[in-house]
Amino acid sequence: MKTTISILLASGFAMMLTAGTFEKGAPTASLFVAGNNYLAKIGPDGAQQHRWPGGNNNDAWMLPNGNILIADGRAWEADASGKCVWEYRSEDTTGGGCYSAQRLPDGSTLIGENSTGRIFEVTPTGEKRNIIQVPLNNGNRHQTLRMVRRLADGSTLVCRSGMGIVERYAPGILDKPAWSQKVPGLAFAAIADAQGNIYISSLNQVQKWSPDHQLLWELKASETGLPIKNMTGLHLLPNGHLIIGCYGYGKGVGAFEVTPEKTILWTYRSDEPCNDSHMAVQLLAEEVTTPNR
């Protein structure tokens, strides 16, 4: 059943909370999605419990304090009302500015700056540190970088989008990658499990690679039998399940949960016209979160 609720935000404008649809089942907790020009917390019944404004949301998190961190060309943090309480803007926005952001335990923010090919930390005082520079994709500057992630061991995963490459940089060694993996399609998101294996989404497939470059697992959109395409956002759960968000899905699947055996437990789509992008997803339960999502 679809429900619509109008609320008045502190900023003074009304925002419609529109239900989506879970099929085959439902998640075990609320789901946070970065939609097309908005972000939302969605209950297991499909109703939007809260909603924030946003732009072309490539990356987003709900933080422990209830605020959200967004990368939609700029990197910024919003409170529950949608008010910006912190931001970083790129000086060079050729091909887009910031497409990835991750809040680190010390309060700094890891930034993936697509327009410059730089990955770095911004401290709360605005200092830039630990800068990684990758070559620009001069054939299409829009596809230089996508998601970047700091792992629990201090290393950094970098998705070089248009090159179809994911690199891992060891702590303190920023001039060359310690690990590099070529994937089919655009390298969009990469996360690691506790064994150091790397999951990579590249639109038509999600793959799991070992540190010694063995392909351990693969989910192809074509093998699901469902209208799934453009797999982007990844959230790995402790039980090995993946929650995957999809970009430009149209009337197909916007997000879903899949087991290591490739059983799809539920799918989600929004009932809103023109809402066809969930480039980041996060299951909002403390027991299932991971340092790199």
C-alpha cells in the first residue's frame, strides 16, 4: 500500500513522504537510500520515515548522530531538518566535483574529488592531508572517480570509474597502489570483507576478488531473472549478504538484498515518477554496519 504524508521542515517548506514497494520480502531494519534529488530513511513497510533534499547523490551515509553525509558534487553534512552543518566544495568542478565522502573515526572526512582525481582527508578545521593523486580520465572527466573507502586497516580503496580499475593504497604509501584490479564496466563501488577480499560493483555485475586476484564470486544482472541493471551502491552485512543499490533503474529494481548463494531476499522500488537512482544504500541497524559499508 502506498502512503503519502506531508511534513513541514525547519527550513519552512513542505516535503512529501511517499511510500515505495518492497517485494518478495522486506529488510530487517530501516533502509537509507540516496535517491534522485533526495535522500530517505525507509521503513520495512516501504514508507519513507524521513526525507532530506539533495542533488545528484552519488554517495551518502546516515551518521551515528542522525545527520547525513552526502556527496552530490559537493560533500556536505545535513541535520534532520536538511540544514547544512558542514561542507567541502571543490575549486575545480570540471566533470563534477566530489562524488564520494566517508566520515572517519577521528572526525575527518575522506573525499573522492572526481574533478581533480584526488583522494584526501579533510580535517574538521579544513586541513587537507594524506593526498592520493590518480590520473584524470581525460577521455571523459566525468568518469575519473566514483566511490572511495577507508578500510579498517587504514588502507584506501579507490574506484577509477571510466578506467574500470579499483586500486588499494596501503597506509602511508600514497604514490602507488599496493593492489589493482581491472573489472568489466565502470568501477563504481568497492568494499572489503574481514578476510581482505574486495567486492566491486561495475553496473552489470558485482564481483568478489581475493587479494591474489582470484574471482571468488560474481552476480550478473542478467542471471537474476529480474529487471535489475546498473548495480552501484554496496553494503556488506556480517552474514555475507549484500544490499545493492541501482542507478537509472526506471521501472525495475532500485535496491535489493542478495545472499552468498545468490538468493534475492527482497527488492525495492520507489513509486515516485522519475525516481530512478539509488547510488548508495545503507541498512540502519547497528549490528549490521561495517567500517567501509
